[in-house]
Amino acid sequence: MGTVKSAPGAAIVTPDGGPERPCRVLRVAGPLVEMEYAAGTAMYDVVSLGEAGLPGEVVAIKGGVVTVQAYEYTGGLAPGHSARPLGMPLAARLGPGLLGGIFDGLLRPLSGSGDWLLPGAGATGDAERRWRFTPRVTAGEPVSEGEVLGEIRGTGPVCLRALVPPGAGGAVERIAPEEEHHEDAVVAVVGGTQVRMTADWPIRRPRPVRERLSAQQPLNTGQRAIDLLFPVARGSTVAVPGGFGTGKTMLLQQIAKWCDADVIVYVGCGERGNEMADVITELAALEDPRTGGRLADRTVTIANTSNMPMMAREASIYTGATVAEYFRDMGLDVVVIADSTSRWAEALREFASRTGALPAEEGYPAGLASAIAAFYERAGAVTTLGGARGSVTVIGAVSPPGGDMTEPVTAHTERFVRCLWTLDRDLAYARHYPAVSWAGSFSRDAQILAPGYTAAGDPALSARRARAAGLLAEADRLADLVDLIGITALPDQERVSVLAGRLMREGVLQQSALSAQDSYCGADKSAALVEAVLAVVDRCRELVDAGVPAAAVEEADFGPLLRAREDAGPNDAAGVATRRDAMLAALAGLQEAA
Ligand SMILES: Nc1ncnc2c1ncn2[C@@H]1O[C@H](COP(=O)(O)OP(=O)(O)OP(=O)(O)O)[C@@H](O)[C@H]1O
Ligand SMILES: [Mg+2]
């Protein structure tokens, strides 16, 4: 089989020796191109359009007409121009050069120069670049699909592996020595199959695994609102719905920077070009807290910004999932972040309206739900073909127009995900960041993860979570009452509950992405902060029980407690405990005064 190679700046290359069946373009309407049918053309085959060879994909075949979705601007393309079906599906070129690179939705390299993204030089397709290959098998050894043939090291900290491709296996006929190789060099021959460091894979077909496992390990994000209240497991699925400007991009970027995955695939769908360029510049400058290397070296960025052709956006999230599976198969934990799936769904709608398909809800095509599901279903914790454990966690932002959570993209997405982190407009408006709503979010992983915390030496975590959630809910309930009748009309213990809600929100849940000490929060510091608030709340209740007026408790200076998250370093649990003790001592003074 020939390969669909992605060459910088150029269109998709004709397969080596592949069938060539030129047909004629019949009609062009934006990204929708109709052409004559040629024998052998199949659904989802790639088509090269016109002189320029614009890439497109077959999306319908009816009578003698093939409908193609073009992935690039079709200006200049006209009826009568040639069109060549390439006889293979759209494939992504997977290889070690992906790490640290920036690509478009079809995985063609982009360069992030200035504040604009342009087609140009990139990581993959760089014939000069070399990787050190270290063999892990010897000639004559029998190997089966998915097994490790050797390790690949580039500049970054992530150790990659060359694997026996799916479907191949047998005796190792040849294995390259420990040496620097370019990514297209043959590093092994197994049962007659040549193995290179790069391989093509059709983006719409999930890569095979031996077994899907139930997700059981937590993915730590370093964001307290999430790790404490709505934790996510490695291999799970998350949606982050939020209205305009509620902090979706900031939250996802925080996760890309701080979560404890091995590789991050960041897909920017239809986001602003300059915002995307900022992310890339920032990633390049940041140090990876886990490895001490560059954060960019464990990140693959796929950008289809709002200024780029819309239809490649449709492919980009499947491209992202395919890249993630490639790393997962090496036994790595990968996170795919898509910002925003709503912009992606708009591409589906735009194309559907041009084909004249009968629109379903709000103009989206009838296949919207299954397209969303096809993306989230690429997530999972697995045993790879080679027997290693790996995972793909999928996190997608959703931008409901006008903040309407009942609109189709949000409503369908909610059905397919295990965790929902809803960003609340009122919280964002009050500058409570991250604006994760404790009332409107959920995590189906919290239960599953509980035994893991016990094993990891923190059996109290589930209890802390339950208390924190209970306290927030109680404070919300009372807030409505306070609005009606005023705080002074509440019984003293309920006034302490209102205070407790405030301490939990301001002392624990708020976490500025821009803070030097608090942008990331380690598990121990997070636990210490929650425990400090709970201890202070308990002390306040005791004081009120002992006859100290609630008003006096409310007026105490809680500053030392509320500032602990900013004053103590990201992993400084002891620093938090010191501040808690100081706070408790200060409260003891109230009792003496009473
Ligand atoms: N975690 C955070 N820490 C500090 N500031 C934040 C945080 N989250 C959001 N903000 C503030 O809110 C602003 C908007 O955030 P962001 O761009 O992430 O919103 P968005 O939901 O992605 O918006 P859009 O709907 O336009 O995509 C940021 O520029 C920042 O000032
Ligand atoms: Mg955004």
C-alpha cells in the first residue's frame, strides 16, 4: 500500500505506485466538491483536487457522483478540473518527531513564528533530524504484535518505543544496532515486515488494543477544585462546558501544564490564532515540573485556528486521538485536550448545510451525536497489544452559545462523558477562578478512585471530599435564605455554616492560574488546605456552642487561613499546617475575650 504523506506546505502526495484514476470536478460550493465517480472509489478515501492537489475526503457516493469534503480553501478550483481518488483513507503520519511539534488538522507541520501560525517547517518531515535507537530484541527472537523492538530517544525526556506493528509478528530477521537514525530508516524486519520509527494510521479507525481496562488510577491535575471535588481517572472522559469567557481555555491550559500524564496532545479547534500562538510560546518557555525538561517536549500541538480552513477542523480531533493512541501503545499515559468541540461541531454543521442534508437539531447533521461519541470513545485505559498498560484521557471544552446548556452539542456531550466540569458564569463574573461549579459538575470516577487513595496512604480523602461538598451545598442553601431574611435572622450554627462555605470557596477552591505559588497545587498541600478549613470550621462551631456570639466569630480575621494557599509553596503542606495552627490559636483568643 502506498502512503499518504504529509509534506510541509504541499498537499497530500500520490501513493507510491498507487492507482491513478483522474476524474473531473463537477461542482464546487465552498468545502463541498462533487466529482465524477470512478470505479473502486470508497467512502472516506482521500481525493487530491485540482492542479494544486488540495486534499479532501469522500463523504458520500450516490449515482455517478462522489461528494468530497475539501480540507483546504477551494478558491481557484472549478468544474472541469481534475480530481484523483487515492484509494486509501485519510491517515496520520505517526513518529517520534511529533513531540514538541505544531501541526494542522491533517498533521502537517506548522511553524509558530510571530503571533501567527503559518504552513512551514516543523518537526516531522525533517529529513535531517536523528533519533537514537537502542535495540531491545536480538535477531532470531520470536516477537508478536505490539511488542517492543527498541527504544527511541530524541531531545526530550519521554522514552519512546519502536513496536511490532499491529498484524505483524514472527522472528526478528534484522534489527538495527544502537545508533542515530532518521525517522524513516528501517530499524527492524519482523516476519517479512519492515518496521520504521514512523508509520501511517487512518485517523478514523481506533488503533487496536488487547484489552480495555476499567480506569482506576487518578490523573492529578494540580487544580484543587478538580482533584478534590471532581477527580478524573486516567483513561476517562471529561467535558468542560462554559459560556463565553468563563475560563475554559485557561483551565485546559493549566491541565496541559501541570497534569501528571506522560504526553499531552493539545488540539486547538477554531480558537483565536493569537491565543493559540500564545499557548505555544508559553509552552516552549515553561519547564516541565516532572522532568525538569521543556514542557513542549512532551506536548504535541494540533492547531486549526479560526483563521485556518474550517474543514480540517473536522478531522483534527480524530487526528489528535490517533496521535494519542500512538503514544498510548508504547505504554504511556496520554491526555488529549480539545478546545473547543463546539467550534468543531460548527464545521460539521457548515458542511451539512452545503450538502443540502436534512438538518436535525439547530441545523446540526443527524450524525452529530455519533460523531461526538466517536471522539470520546477513543479514550480508555488499556492493556496494549504488547501487554503494557497505557491510557488516553479525553478532555473537551464545550462553548454553548449564550451559555445555554440544553443546546445539542452540550446535551449530547454530557451523555458520553464520565466527568463534567461546568464553568459557572456567576463565579467567573465574581472572579472566582477556576469557575468550576460545585453544584453543576459531576465525576463518575470519584467512587472508583476511592480504594486507590486508601492504597496510596490517604484513606481520609473520600471523607474530606464528602465533608467539603456537604459544606458547600449547605452554604448554597443558606445563601438563598440570607438573601431573603438577612444573615442576622439565622441561628448561630447556621451563620457558621455560611462562614464555612466562604472559607472553603476562598481558602481552597479559588486558585489563580497566574499565581506563582498556587498555579499548581500538590496533593499534600491540597489535603492540608481542606483540613485547615475543616479544623477552623470545627473550632468556630465549638466557640458558638461555648457561648461566643456568631457575629464575633464572623468578624475574626481569617486572612492567615485564606492567604495560606498563596503564601505556602505548591507542595508546602507543613507551611499550611503552621498557618492553620496560628489561626486556631487566634480563635482561642475569642473564647477568652467572651
Ligand atoms: N484559572 C484562572 N486563573 C486566573 N484567571 C483566570 C482563570 N480562568 C480564567 N481567568 C480569566 O478569565 C479570562 C478568560 O478566560 P478564558 O480565555 O480561558 O475563557 P474561555 O472560556 O476560554 O473564553 P472563550 O469563550 O472566549 O473561549 C482570562 O483571560 C483570565 O483573565
Ligand atoms: Mg477559550
